[in-house]
Amino acid sequence: MREIGVSVYSDFCSMEYITIYLSKASRLGFKKVFTSLILENHGFETLNKMEYHQLKELYNICHKLGLHITADINREVFEVSGCSLNKLKPLRDMCIERLRIDDGFSNAEICTLTNNDFGIKIELSAASAGKKGDYTYDETKELLELIKKEGTLKSLTACHNFYPLTGTGIDISEIRDVNKLFKSYDIPLGGFVASQFSPKHLHKNGNGVPTVEKHRYLPPHIAMQELFAEGFDYVLIGDSMAHDSELETMAKCAKSSTIEIPVVFNQYISDSIKEKILNMELKSRIDQPAEVIRASDSRGLEVAPIYCANRSKYTVTICNSNASHYMGELQISLTDIGPSIEHNVLGFVHQDAIGLLESIKYGRNKFKLVKY
């Protein structure tokens, strides 16, 4: 089941502000909360260090709101908190439901942690493995095999890191092998997207904290849709305080498996045709052409020839009556194509959504056009 989440860092924001933020997220359908207990260990200058009882109160608020907490932790903090491999009660008492292993634990110890009696799930860093054939891939597979034999796979999840420093995010094509590896063991997979409005708490000169570099300057709902299309099971906003509009749009898109493609329409499309198109759920043809994405679901619409203009890359067109039985077919150009008397130009795909086009080719996912 696809889930969405937010991140909160008590080091930067007041309890009151965080509570308001979490309440809003919960009302919208967000289910997960990521937090870190080791920001100081990563060199962050914390502004509002909370005491233990305050953190416990904050996490209890999450619990009451139906939000499931994942806490980032390392060996040092793990032991200082009073935990041991067979004793995770201090974390359960704080309402922490998932422990993200940062460093300091051996494979055997991680395996032991998955057998804990407190129902706490263990989250691995999916970024620790490279492509198939790389030694890190083989090491990760060895860990998963160990847990399969001696641990509890159902207690395991995996999530990719986020990257505050611009230019350091990963290429989505580089993680497909490791994603498939985790999926082959039925392990839920997560990742992060960036807010475009959040205060820059995690890197003052950066822009958001996404998993994938090309998502750094994208609206989070666009990046989220691509991650879900890639097989991710949960997506979290990595930044501390996303804008209400980002939360709302992300929640709306997460409720549907249909990918939304924002289109900038021109003035030549009639309101009636536009309304019909916007209300259609579409699917591209499996026999994917070289130059366009074709959606024949819309065939049958009555379309008179108008604005048969040049079809540049990412132009959205509709076949008119000159195209005979193809009339009404919607197309998205994948390259620059000249004008055709059979095609009316409706507008173009907004640049933010260009990365989503790969996800709708070959009939991979249903999609719909939305007005930008």
C-alpha cells in the first residue's frame, strides 16, 4: 500500500509549531513521520535541543494522530538511550515504531534486532548497495539472506537517503537494481522528496533534501508520483516544514494510482473539448511509437481542424476530423515533429512533469491531463 509522510526535527522548530504541522498532515492522510536523533553527530547546529520528556511528548502526539514514527539512530545514541540488541523498550516507550539503522551495527546484530519482542521494525539504508554485480549489492543480498534464515523479514523495511547538498542526489536509474533486490524479498521501499518552501534547516545554502537529484527543484507531488511509478511503497518530504499547498497536493495525488500530467493549454482549444479531456482517464498504447505517446481512449470526440501548428517536443495534440477514425486520439510528442493537418495543437506538458512521461509509456500506468 502506498503511503506518504513528513519529517520533523525538534532541533529546529518549537513543539507548538511541530504539533500544528503534524495535525495538518494527519488530517490530509499522511501516515509516516521521519525524525533523527543524531543530527548533532552529523555536524548540524541545533537551535532548539529538546529534553527527553519533550521528545517523548512529541512522539506521543504523533501516536495519537495515527502517525507512525521512524527514528534515525546510530550505535552511540542507541546505547545511551538504554537500549540493547534484545531490549528496545526505551524506544517503544517513546512511541518509536521503526528504527532506521545509520551505522555501527553488524549484519548479525541487525538480524537480531529484527527479532525484537516490541514490534519495532528495522529500516535499512537502501543507499548502502550499488548496482547488481557490485560488491555492496552482494553484501546487501547476504544480509537479506541472513535475515530470511535467522531473522524476521516482515520486520524489515528499506529507505533511500536524502541529500541536502545540491548536486549529490542520486540518479534514479542507478538504484533500480537494489530496488528490485529489496522487492524480491517483499521489503517495503521508501524515499524522500523536497519541499520548495521549507526553511533550509538541513543545509542553509541548499534547496530541499530529496533522494533523487533531478527532483530537487520539483514540486513534491510530481517527484512523489515518479517514485511511486518506480515501485516505491512510501514517500516522505525530507524537509522540516513543507507548505500547506504542498501537503494538500501531495495528499490528493497519493490517493490515486493515476499519474497526473500538468499541461499548459493554449487559447485555441474549446472549453467543451478541454473539459472532456480533463475528465478522461487515459492509458498509452503498449506498442510505443518512436515519436509520440498515443492514448486512443479519447477517440470518438468530435474535433474540427484548428491550429494545426508545429509539434515541438512535449507538445500535446489531438487528432481532428482529417484523421478519419483516429479522430479524438491524444498524443504527446517525444521529439520535434512538423505540423500536420490531422493534428490540433492543444498545448504542452509543463517542464516539471517531463520526467513522468517515461512512466506512462508502453501503457505502464494510467494517466490524466490536468490544467497547469
